[in-house]
Amino acid sequence: MKGERIAQLELLLRSHPEGLRRAEIARRMGVHRSTISRYVDDLSEYIDIYEENNLIKLREKDDGSSPMELSVYESLAFNMGAEALASTAEFANPHLASGLRKLAMNMRSYAPKISENALSLAERIDKAIQSDRSVAGHYNAILEVLIDCWVSGRIARITTTQPEEEEIEIAPYFIGYKGEGEGRRPITVTGRLRHTKDIITLDIASITEARMLDETYTIPDNLKPFSRSVEERYEAIDMIPLKMVIKEKSALNSFSSIIHDKPKMERQENGSWICTMKAENSIELMLRIIQSGTSVRVIEPEPFCRKLVSMLESILRMYR
């Protein structure tokens, strides 16, 4: 964590050549002001830092090196992509803000307006992290462990609440968005359960603990994380095949916030519909079914129906 803090301090100073006061640095980094002096001392071992009028600044060296430059079109496309990512992601990511600042500094000479927009977006991301530091910090810490496991090829031991709380060991094959059209777009990890051939996909928000183990693994050369087949894409233990009777088509709107494939609808003589689809096996799915009231009735699979009935009976007993 110390190395990350020093790198964060360097990025802050590079993106603010006019300098920053210690109190402002502490606020932006989310640490106590008394620790900033230590970070400044540590960073000064690698680059030239000085203080002028109570402002901490970097003294840039003219060594003749030129930073990588994107075209104006590439710069704008990158900025728009980062904006879209920041607005659709469930949690603000400090590494996105860090990367934006690095590229924004390179854009200043040839695309100053885009550079300003990128820096402004980085500031918004930082503020979002600070406003929800406990939740976002925990989420990003889990994400970082999984990325470290993925990059280094090591098994991850995780505790997940999806579909129920359990501890498992997984070899991460892929980390990224699960494209489900409109609505919620969770970041997921897909990988093989240790000692099995089972491939699972988990919403990272459902993981409460993660630790990297010493055991290594290799990703198969023939792995296809992006499949065009809907059936192949949902071959994971966190998806279940639902069959439901739906009185009104609009009741499907209740399921827009969960992961599911394209519903197949079959009209019945009484005006209702038989709907079949694969959906995430989660407590949120049950809540969406309950939210639909009498407009939706699950008829398959039977184990899920029993679990749903048991949950409803528990709620009734609590109020009786």
C-alpha cells in the first residue's frame, strides 16, 4: 500500500504543476495530513521535489525524452470511453483516475481542452471514491487481489455470497463486464473451480473476501471467454433456467436489474405467457419475483420453487 500511495502522490503533483498544499494532498489521497511528509520524503528519493510558498511541486527534468502522443481523435475517443466507463461502473475505480491523469498530462501540449476534461473526470472519480470510501474501497481491494492472481497465474481463495455464502478456490481466467444489454452491468470474474473442470462466473460485488495463494495455474490456449452462443455464454453455476407464467408482459421490467439472457415468450390461450430464460441465481432474483406479485409465477426448476416458497413462508412467520 505504501508504494501505491507514493505513486498516487507523484501523479497528483504531475497533474498539478502549480503545486499543492499538504492539506489538499491529504484530502485528495484520503489520508491524515501528518503522513504526507513521509510520502514526500519517500518520493524525493526518486524524483526532484521542492516546496515553494507552502506548495509541494515537482521539478521537471529536460532530458530530451518525449511522451507518447495520441492524435486529437484518439484522445477524444479515449476521453469519451473513460466517461462512459465511469458513469456505468458500479463503483468508482482509483486506477481509472490514475490512468486518466497520466494520459491527460501527455495531452496538454496538443489537446489542452481534452486534457482538462480528462483531469476533471479524474477529479469526479476521486470524489466518488471519497464519498463512499468503505464500500468502494473494499470492492476495489477485492478487484485488485483478483487482478493480481490473474496476472501472476495464482489461485484465489474467495468467500462469496453468490448464490449463498461459501469459501471456494478459483483460477481466474477472465475479468471484465458481462454484457447484458441495458441495466446493471456488473464486473465479473470467470474461472475454473480448483480440483474440478467446472467454469463459473461470479459478480465481484458478491465477493466478501479474497486472498492470493501460492499455487499456480495456466489458462488453456483454447479458452474462448467471449462466445457468440448465448447457451455457451451462460454455462456457469450462477445461472439457472427459469420457466414462468407471466400474466402481463410488462412484468418482465422487474428483471431489468439482474443478469439474464433473452426471454423466450409463448402466448397461451388464456392471454398469459410462458417465459423461459436463464437468470442469475441470487437473492435479488427472488426479490424481483416477489416484487412482481401475482403477475409472475415460477414453475421450474422445482428446487428453486421450493426455495422461493420457503423464503415467503419465513417472511410470513416473521410478521405473524
